[in-house]
Amino acid sequence: MDLFSRKMSLLTRNFYSFLGAHSFLLGMFPFYIPVYLNKAGFSLGQICCFISITGFGFCSSLYLWDRISKRISLPYLIVFSFLSEFILLSLFFMEKDMIFIIIAGFFNGIFNCSFWMIQRLLFLETITPQNSGQKFGNFQIFVLLVLKMGILAGGAILEKSGFLSVYIFSAGIVMLSVLFFLRKKPGIKLDTSVVSASPLGLKFVAGYKDRFNSKFVFAVDGIFLYLESYFWMISLFLIVRQSYWKLGVLVIFLMVLFGGIFVMIKNSIDRLPANKMYAAAVCLYSLSWVLRGVLSEKLNNVSLLFLLSVITFGTSIFRLIFNKRFFDIAKSTTGHKYIFIKSYFSQFFLAVAGLLGFLMIGPGDLVEQLSTVYMTAALLSFIYLFYIGGKNHNG
């Protein structure tokens, strides 16, 4: 094995160690944050406020992270990502009022920034345009497996013992992870091009243009990622009649159902016509939001599972193909700068959308409110079609 191969092997092992520990922790409690807030009595509008503050917290942290990452080695940045998650969990002992929503939302943004930036930058270093689809598929399957184990454990503990037990268990994992990565100091670092590059100025980010309509699509994608992460989790929670355990089991069942299909698709995606596959995936994604809008706990079990299966399939395929396109464009254009640009735009417009939701969504039937949001999302999802373009992505 040559020097480059040994370097890539070490990088991949460290990447998956980081990813595995964080994915399990995410499943233990952060996955349940939207339903935990809902069960604690917060309205959909207040949850929108939490999401908005998360977006602003992410953007603020990203500006600092871009500059601090030039001076602090990667193991310490990784350690901070675990500590920020621990602080976020600790905040849930606070009194449940709007001050809590603001502070917890901001720290959720700090944690998300730290985790996602490290994950994306490390992943970018391990791929080429010829294997990005397969590697993202492998990465996503690994995340799903570990995340679902965390979800199962977290749901069972929350249901039986409550938040304090989840907190203690998570604290133990954080401590072990911190010790592990502090020992990795000599053998793990960001690529030289990332460390040596000048931090991105806000003027450069705001004025960025390319032939892929990236800024426009990134703005919309931020909204959709949090509709999936927050609103959709609340819908599933209502379907299982507010049971953490049943929610965890349902999510895992849907993952297992499509595991085999997903494995087959991710191994062939790099050889299929890119633009045609992408357009079909956008249509499937739009359909998934229409089905979310008509979903109801009043449906019989067979119909419910069928609709949930189609929704999961459409969303998973779209995310696989969209992320392949994103990382391919990043690799062939501005590299790590493209990742920062996506984060700035997606999180800023997430924050704006969350603020609008907080101001506009009042008291009312939660199911009807979510249904209206999902139907609007089905129409908005076709904006992703503007991401088709460029000579390297012909179909």
C-alpha cells in the first residue's frame, strides 16, 4: 500500500469513527427534540422559533468556525463538536419557556455547525466524481444503521426512564469519544487546502454565482431539511400516539424495508444518466410531500405502512442523488468553499422561514397545520429542478 493509500485509509477510519459516535448520540436524543418539545406543550409556532434560532446560531458559528479551524487542529474541533452536543443536552434541564427555546435553539445551531462542517469536509476528501454515489450510499447506510441503534436505545430509555437516564448515557459516550479523539491528535487533520485557504467573507458568499443555480437551490434545501427533521418527526409521533418507543420502532422498520433496494441503487447510481435520474428523483420527492399531506392516523395499518414506505423511498432516493450531485459539483468547482456557501445559504433561509412560521402559525389543529405545510412543500420541491445544468452533469 503506497503513502497516499495509507493516508486515505487512515482518513476513512477516523471519519467513520467520528460519524459513528455522533450518529449514535444523535439518535439517543437530538433526533427526538421536535417531538420532545411538542410533548412538553410547545406549539408549532414556538417550534418554528426554535428552528429559526437554530439557523441563526448555525450561521453565526459558521463564520467563527471558518476562522478558528485555520488555527486549531482537527482533533480539538472534533472534541468541541461532542462538548457542544453535551451542552445542548444539558440545556433541556432548564425551565421550559421561550428563554429556553432561544438559548437551546442557538446551541443546537452551534452543535449542528460543528458536526456537519467536519462531516462534509472529511467526506469530500474521500471521494471522486466516479465513486461519489457509491461512497455516499455506503456512508448513508452506515449512518442509518448506527443512528437507528441510537434511536431504538433513546426511544426505549425515554419511554421507560425519562430524560435523565438518556442524559447520563449520552454523557458517558461523549466522555469516551473525547478521550478517543484526543489520542488521535497526530493522525487526523483537515486537508491542507482547507487550512491554508483564506476564510470566506460574507460579501463573497452573498455574491457567489454559478451555472447550477446553487444559491437558489441551497436556500430552498435548508427549509426542506428541517421540514424532514422537525415537522415530519412530529407527524410520525402523532401517528404512533406520542410514544417514543413506537416512533423508534417505526423509523427502524422503514429503514430495514428499503435497505436492500437502497444497496442495489447506490452501487449503480454512478453509471446512470445523471440529469434524468435527478429529475425523476425530484418528482418522487414531490410525491412524498403530497403523501405526507394526506397521511392520517385514521388510515388502516396496511394503507398507513404503504404510504410511509413510498414516502421513505422517495425521500431516501432523492437525498442520495441530490447529495451525489452536490459533492460532484463541489469536487469539480470550488471544493470546500462550495460546502461553506451551501451551509450559509441553507441555514440563513431556514432561519428566515422559521421566523415567518413563528409569526404566522397560531393556535389551531396541529394535523391540519402540518398538512398545509406539506402540500406547499410539494409545490416548492420542483425548485430543485433548477439544479440541473452544467457540462459535467449531462443526462
